[in-house]
Amino acid sequence: MTDADGRSLAGAKILTEPSPISEIAPSRSRSDGSFDLARYGLPPGRYTVTARLEGYHDASVEVDARTGPVHVEIVLHSDGG
């Protein structure tokens, strides 16, 4: 997870649909911008992963995690505030 300039963003809230992990235990990005949803026991499937961080617009990506771990890059853009 980075900003538009490529800087890592820590503390972004990570949500998934159709099984929102936020109701189980919110996941947050680490200091290097990475996050790991596997520890929440999500079953293999297709998900929309959304990152949310104060001061930035939300960003979402479609993830197909039916075959194992997936690496995705999410870029958050400042909301100008």
C-alpha cells in the first residue's frame, strides 16, 4: 500500500467483500504498507479489497484468491485535506 508518490502507508484499514473482515477483526497495513488477510481464515474466492485511511480517498481492487496467496498493489490518493 502506497501513496501516489510511492511512499508506504501504515495503518490503513483493510476491508473485504463479500466477507467483511472488519466485523471479525479489522486488518491494518503494516509500516511497510503490506497486509495479510490469510491470518483471518478467509476461504479461497474472489474478493473486493478496499483500503481506507484518513486523509486519502478509499481505493479498491478485485482479487482472485482461489489458487493461493495473491500480491496486490493498492495506491491511495490524498483527498487534499
